[in-house]
Amino acid sequence: MEPLTKRRLTVNPSGGTVTPVIGVAAGITKGVFTTFSGTSPVTLMSASATASKIWAGYITNTSLAQTIPAGQAAGTYVLPMVQTITAL
């Protein structure tokens, strides 16, 4: 069996679409391509100091790709992911 580090979930929000519901998208930045390990955070989007003081919106079309090594036993694999929104 391959080590767990060979299994990975890549997250790519950079190709996604940020849609504001309240405010405008100026100052809202999409995250970059990264690998989710289950322990380190992945930023889907963030706001700079120039963003609207009151803003609500969402991001769609974030790309996810799961890599499972050849030779891995057939089965169902789970990698829990919790989404956290932090407001400053």
C-alpha cells in the first residue's frame, strides 16, 4: 500500500467565479492552486483592506481533483473538509 502522503486532494479556486450578493467584488481575491492535506488550511477567497466594508457573496466552480495511487485497494475513501468563514 502506498503511504498516505501519495494520496492527495488538489484545490484550485483561481478558475472559480466570485459573485457578490451585497457590495462589489473589488478587493476580493480568489485563492491559488494548492494541495489539501487534511491538516493545513486552503484559502478559497480573501478580502483586502480595499474591499467593501459590508460584503456578502460566494465562489463557484472551484476545481477539486483527488489523486489515488495505482495499486491502492478498491474502496471508498473519505477526506473530511470543513469550510470556515472568518470575518474581520
